[in-house]
Amino acid sequence: MKHLKTSTLLALAALLFVCGSFRSLMAQSALEADAACFRYDSTHVQLELYYGVLERALAFAPVGAGDFSAVVSARAEVWQDHVAIVKEDIRDTIRVHGTREQVDALGANKLMGIAAASVPYGNNTTAAFIWQRGDNVTKADTIVIPMTLPDRTSSHLTLGGIELASAIEKSSGQQGSFDKAGYKISPNPSSIFGENYSKLYYYTELYVPQTLIGSAEPAEVVTRVLDPAGKEVLSSTQKVKLLGATMPVIAALDVDGLPDDSYKLDIMVKLEDALQAESVKPFFFTSGMKLSEEEHTAAPDVSEDALFAASDFGKLSETEADERLAQSLYTAGEVDRKAAKKLGSLAEKQHFLFNYWRRKDAAVPKSAPLAAYQEFMKRVAEANKMFVYQKTPGWKSARGRIHIIFGPPPPRGITNKEFVSESKPYITWEYDPTQSIRTTDGQKPLFVFLDRQGGGNYFLVHSNVVGETSEPDWYNREALRLSH
């Protein structure tokens, strides 16, 4: 995972204060942001904002033979009572190497960043991440995050904010941007679990009054997951010894198997059975592309070895395995993408592919072995037949990729706009509403493909589907810029 340079980052737009619900954090598919506050002293808090930007949100331009670069352009602000108290511009340059087609297909890599500012206690504190489209500040995507500041009382135990994380591991010893209390905490600014992460990690801080430091009685921290109706579906308890004024609280919950829905993470601190403090954080769970940490076995009457031998994975050549791997990663999450990069031998690639698709079987226990893989390869074949362009196979095209991931759109949802004097040709695909395709605006899933050169090679220029390129002004920005 790549990391942007750490900056003093945090922001808001007063007009959008009402958009502070959890779903507002998903305002743009390629952008993520979340924030948490921790006590700094009796007058200030440390406000930290965590953000993620998919590479597909960047406009890469050629800078040399096989080299491309894109400028990261964002703003950061903190507001209190409708007055900006922190403003910061964020600038960075990302460089990649590859062909134009490879660069246009970017999107899986997530550029992660974290920023912090010391903010005085105040009313109506709000943070946001403002992503500028180039240098045009009038066209910016803003993710707004109303903040809850930690209680600054010194009379009883209190809690800081909650940072949701995709992973927590021991620090390497060199202080990094994501290090806290001797651990490297990888934030999950989308607050979505289940797709790439089967465990929900969190970090918070317990603030201890001077009179309780060194107490023989530890505090009891109870962590619960509540469904939308407020019913407890998961819980865990840990003891925290009160050894200092600030005690880190780190925990992990196995959320694999939760129904797709929104939830609340409820953390309660008790001392001698009396409730001392409570903090709540919303999050989402979706099992659409769930990755389980467990090894799943085949049905009892078919061994995994026999199933592997009967499949075509063990028969793949090096070239075929590399191609099948690239195709399969269209549906993969970040964890599997990272694992795929470490594969070396042909046997490793073959078994990785087999295990990957067997995990897909586990999501539908009653399905036939490798049924999802067979359906996937059927779509690959269809894409190669329908969307080939010159020497580029159809599965590598924008329409081919969408066809493989989401299947074909209904015929009534396809609109084909041929070349006219005012506009380049473009095609729109509109899918019927379905829970398996999440959109950023609640509307029908939409994809817009534009023929930039007029030769039949269509690029994806806009979609309202989570994780895809989002450019609502695509027509004015691209379709009207005729190339002749």
C-alpha cells in the first residue's frame, strides 16, 4: 500500500454539516475519509484525519518513455462554530511506470494518508477531506465528518475517539505515520469491513484521573457490535490496568459472517461494575467480496487435492497463469492483491488461483465446486468475443472488465450515442438496482464509456458505483473535446 506524505490535514464545508451521517463518508467512490479526536491537554485535542484515494481518481500524464505522473491536490480544514480554524493545502506527485492502457486501468492501489492538528476544545467541531479536481477549486469533492470531542473532565475515567483499522501489528521500532503506543495501526477510512477485512480492529484511549493511577482494580472495557435495531450481535471484554494518565485500548473483533448492514461499535468502560464512559462508532459490513482467514475444505466426498487435479489450474502454463491471475484480480480485495504480488513460481500461482476461487465457493456453501470460477470464465470468454480492440483482448478493455465483474447490463439499459459534430461517441450501461452493486447516490448503477479517439476504443469515464471512476461532469470535460 502506498502512502502519501503526511500533512496537517483536516477539513469541512459548513453547508454540508447535515451530511454527517455514516453514509455521507461514501460520497465519492474513489475517495475515503474518517477522523477521530484524542485528548492533547486540558484545552486542546489531537484531531486526526485518515484518508484513502484510489489511483483511478488521479489524472496521469506521460512524463517520459513508459513513465506517467499525477498530482495529488487536496485541501484540509477544521471548522468550529462555522469558522475555519485550520486550513492546509496538500500537494504530492505520484509516479508509475507502464503502458497507457495499464495506467488507464489503475484503480486497485489505495494511497493512504493521515494528518493531525492540535485543535482547541469548542462547539460544533467538524472535519472534512476536500479533493480538488486539478487546480479548479470550484469543482471539489468534500467528505464531511462532524466530530465528537473527548470529555475533558478529570474526575472520572473517560474515552477518546475511535479509530477503525484494517490491521494492527507491532511497530518496527522506527516511528511512522500510523504508529501509536508501539503498534502500527492501518486505518480503514471507508469504515467498510467484510470485503477485504474479516476482522474489525480499533484503537482508542482511556484517560485516567490522577487519583486512580496505579489502582489495583483494573478497568473493564466492554466492546459490543449493535445491529440497526440496537440488538447486540457481538461482544468482547478486556481488563485495562490503570498505569498512567493515558492508556491505549486496542481490540479486534471477528466480524466475518455478519449480515450485510450498518452497525455500531459500542465501547463501554466500567470500574467496579459502574459505567464510567462510553463511545460509539458506526461502520458497515458487506459480504459481497468477503475474504476469510480460514482455510475452507471441499465437501467430505471430494478432497481438495482431487478437486485441484480435476480443475484446469494445475494445467496452466506460466503465461496462462499470469493472465488468469490478472483476470481474477478484477474481483479481488486489497489483501489478495498484495498476496498476488509476492507469488513467484508457477505452482504458487496455480494454487493461489485455486484457493482464491474455492473461497468464493465458501460464500455460497450449496453451490457446486468452482461454480463461481466457471461463471467468471464464461464472462471472460464473452468479453473477449464482444470487446476486442485491434490486438487488445476484450478482457483488458473497460467494457470487458465491467462485464466480467458485474455481468452484462439489461438490453434496455444500453444506450449507444454515435459520433456527431458536437460530441465524441459514447455508450452508457445502466443496471437494474441490486444489493450486490453499491452506488454512491442510491440511483441505478451506471457506467459511461467514451471513445476518446474515435476508433472504437472505449474508456470508462464515469460511474456511480462504489470503487469505480466518478466524474459527473464527464460530458463537458471529455465528450465535447473533439480530437479532430
